[in-house]
Amino acid sequence: MPRGTHGALNKAGKVRSLTPKVESRSRRGPIPRTRVRYIYRKRFVLGRKPSQHPI
């Protein structure tokens, strides 16, 4: 049975240091006032019930 290179020990601990650094994007949610307005529109204007799966 042939052994592949998946998980080879000769690369242990080296791969992460070789990959180029990519800056992370800022992941901020909407400001609270915008979020509250969005929730108000969903619940009262569109008449949706608060749930994980809107029907």
C-alpha cells in the first residue's frame, strides 16, 4: 500500500511559517441604531416572528 505525503513529518512546523501573511479584514457588525431599525422593520413592518427560520 503506497504512503502519501499527507501529514508527512518532514514538513512538521514549517508550513505555517512559509505561508505569506494576509492581513485580516475588519469584521464589525452594523452600529446598534441601524441594527435596531432593521429588527423593527422585520418584526413590525414585515410582521415576521423572531425565529431562526423565518417562514
